[in-house]
Amino acid sequence: MIVGLTGGIGSGKTTVLNFFKDLGVSCYVTDIEAKRLMNTSLEIKKDLIILFGDDAYTSQGLNRKFIADIVFKIPKKLEELNAIVHPRVFDDFKMFVENSKADYIIYESAILLQGDFKNLCDKIIVITAPLKTRIERVVQRDKVLEQDVLARINQQMSEKEMMKKADFIINNISLESTKNEVDSVNRLLLKEIKSINI
């Protein structure tokens, strides 16, 4: 079973993923894998240099800040970036699934519900948190201004829209309650898998 996990910026997807990992669940984090592929795939590197110019890479690898500054200002460039990276992530994930022996796999993506990736998933988990909490988390984590965080939030699908598409909603407010909700969702998923396999 493939379980999609998503949520808006600052909702705490990483925290929730770590709780699932603690339970032994196999997780594929698209942001991490996309970064890995952008640094290791010569094809992607070539395409990104064509799209963004030589400054797309430094001697250390992908120039994330340079690319982020462009795509947040020019949505068309973000679409073109996604068109380069997403098909490769999709292929990489298929290999990950083929090599996994887990009862279920969590596929985490911030844009899960906006692309074709949701068609991969048997179930969807949406992570939510109060807007004020989300803004505070991102300001602290990324050392950015509040208005910059709000601009990013406004570019994403609304939490309300995401929740309409969810099979499970995890409210990530306190670590203890979030951990309990993760435990509960895990039990329900395992129970469903067991009933399918009988």
C-alpha cells in the first residue's frame, strides 16, 4: 500500500515522518530525494543549467538559494523546474517501491495533491497546524521574514482544500498528541492491510 503524506509549509511533515520512521515505516521523502537527484544526475544538471544558467550549480553542488529566488518570483520557471525533476523522482520512487518489503510505504510530497503523484497513492494523510504556528516554525527554521512565509503559504494549496482530499488528518500541535495520532493512523493502516490480505 502506498500512503501519500502532505501538508502546507510549516505544518510539520518532517516531525510526523520521523514518528512513522520510529514505528519502522518505510518513508520516501521527495524533497530529499529530489535534492539528491539534482546533485547526482548528469541529465538533470544539464537541463537545469540550460534553464537557469551556469549559476544553477556551484563547486559545492546545486545552488538552491539562487534557484529558489527565481522560482518564487517567476511561477513559469517553477513549472519548468518541476517538469525536469518530477519525472525522474517518479522513476526513482518506482524503483524504491520495487525494492521494498514493507507493509506500506509513505510517500511524502509538499505538492502531492497538485500533481499526478496523488494517483500513486491508496490513502492520503494531510498534516495540519494553526497558521500562526506554521509561520513561527518557518521563520525560526529558515531565518526568513513573516511576510516571506505568508507569500509561500499563499502559493500553496489551502489547508482546507487539502483536508477535503484526505483519508486521515493529523493535527500537529504538540509532540505528544501528534505521536498519538501517528500511532492511531499506523494501527488503522495495518488493520486495513491485514483485512485486504486475508
